[in-house]
Amino acid sequence: MTRFSDYLADMQERGSKFLDRLGRGRRASAHVRTILGDSVVDTYNQAQVLRARGTGATAILVHDALLGDTDEPCETANGQTWSTAYAQTHLKQHPNCTREFTVLRHGDERELDRVE
């Protein structure tokens, strides 16, 4: 029976890496950082949506394309105002996304860019 430590040592000896969706090799530490970072983004943005709903707010301001994350969908989302329902289903755009939500106060009359 192979122990986990033997498996890990074998991976390191052979230089094995995790593969992303495009088949590119990644170090285990980079893979773990992506998973943890995505969990933080999901948790923070979900908390903002729940906070909005709890205070009666219906809109979320999106901050995106942060920290060098400059793909087109993130740049487009940056500065938009979304309904809480839309924000709930779009917590992040992709792995390593830096999207952050800010709750707009109840009664803020901004026009929504995205509604679901």
C-alpha cells in the first residue's frame, strides 16, 4: 500500500505538476494559492450580498480588474452596479479573480447595469 508521503515524494522526484484547464503544468503551491484565493473572494462577495439583503439594499457596486487582473470581462464589470440576485451568481469571473463587491445603501437610486 502506497503512503501519501511516498506519493508526494514521487511527484516531487519526477517534477509532476497539477494541470490547469488548458493543460498547463502548475506547482502544487500555486494550485493551493488559487484555491484559497478563490475561496476568499467567494466568501467575501457572498457576505456582501447577504449584508445587502439583510439591510434592505438591492444593489451591489462591483470593483474588478484589480491587482493587474485586466481581462476584458473584469474591466467591463469594474464600476458597474448589479442587482443582488445577479451578483449572487457572479461572485467572480475566473480563477484568481480579484472582484470585490460593495453594498450600495438602501435608497441609492443608481441605475442597474445587470439584473437577474
